[in-house]
Amino acid sequence: MEPTPTKPAAPAHGENPDRERAGELLSRLVLTADEAAAVLAVSADTIKNLHRVGALPGIKVGRHRRWRVSDVRAFVEGLESGVS
């Protein structure tokens, strides 16, 4: 008889796996659109739209677009101060 698969344990009260992942991502230098989206709790399309309108600068790495963690932080600080 094969063992029954078990579900992953639910996070303990007060733990937020999304927040923990965002903290891990912020320790890197550059982020993909999906990673930047996870940090800001928005969609990857929103990240790309913010870049397209000039609100969130990005860089090219080969053929791919990446976002510097420092630019993502500056974007958030601009939101906090009312400048975007």
C-alpha cells in the first residue's frame, strides 16, 4: 500500500510566506518582472506598464529586462512621499 500524500503544513499564525519571499528577493541586485511583482504585490504586467510609462526604470541584461532592487525601493519610497 502506498502512503497517502500529505498537504504542506499551513503557515503558523503571523507568518506570511509571500513577505518572506519578498525579503529573500530584495537581497539580490536585479529582479525579473515576476520577482519585482512579488515584492510589490502587483502583477508582472503592472511592472511592465510602470516601466513603459517611465515610473520604474529597468535595465537590459542580454535580451531580457530586469529591475534593480534599488530602483524598486526608490519607487516605493516615491509612493510613500507622494511622488511617482
